[in-house]
Amino acid sequence: MTEQNINPFDPANDFFSELKDYTPEEIKDEGDFKPLKGSYLTRVTKLSHNIGVSTKDNTPYDFYALNLQITETIDGDKGNNRYLNKRYQNTNEGIKKLMNDLFTAGIDFDKGSREAFDLSLTNAIDKQMRLRAWAWSPDKTRTGELIAEEDRVAMQQMKIVKEFKGKGKKSTGDVPF
């Protein structure tokens, strides 16, 4: 076996001897994932009801999370294979927003009870959603304090839509895979 073909999982080969002098390098966040602006076809990769207690500050959390993968860029910034996440608070208003998004995308759900609704969330997996995305930079904190212009950070915003209007091509509705 040549050195290039050594199986690292074979206990007879001590491939770690080559790594003994290796010094790991810190990976820096380059900020490559800037907020997207445009129209996109997406695939639902996950839709879940998350309940628990934060390990960071021991506060409880309870929200719904929609995870989407962009499958096609209709117009705007190239976003194919990027992932976008949307959260919905577990309140009547938050669940109404989630139901509206599911209905707009043509995804069936059961609103007979909380348990039935949560169980029906799996209906969304691998379904297509169309969305418009843009960046928004808040100028005030949640408590109303002004944020200095140099400290403002753009945040990803998105809206689920039934069809694309205006510029860009219209979708056929078929998932491209």
C-alpha cells in the first residue's frame, strides 16, 4: 500500500504519527453569508416545534422552526443550496402566521388540536415554497434605544408567496430534483 492509500481506520497504520507536529489553525468567520435579496424556490428540509430550556441562560423556549433550502434562484442574489430559517412564536399570532405560510404554499396541516397540528408538520417536508427575501437593518434596539449607524447589522427577512409577480420568471411549481 502506498502512503497515499493508507487506510486511517486500520489500527495497524499509525497515521496519527504524521499529525503529531500539526498545530491546528483557528477558523475565522469571514462573513461570507450576507443576507439575500431576491425571489427563490425552496424545499422544506425541516419544520418542527421546539420546546426546552436554554443551556446558556436557563430560560425556557417554545417556538416553531421552518428550515428551507434554496433550490432555484428566480431573480436577485444567487442563493442556490443556501439555507434559510424562519421562526414562529408559539402564540396564537405566531401559529396563525405559520398556518398562513403553509396555506400559501399549498401544504396541508391539521388544525383540530395542538397535538394534531404538531403531528401534521411532517406533511411539509420536501414540499416547495416560494419566497421573497431581503435584508433589513434595524435602527433601534427592542427597547427603543438608537443603534449607531456603524453598529447596525443587516438581518435576513423573508416572505412566503403563492406566486412571483413582477420581474423574474414565473415558476412551473415543479421541484427541480
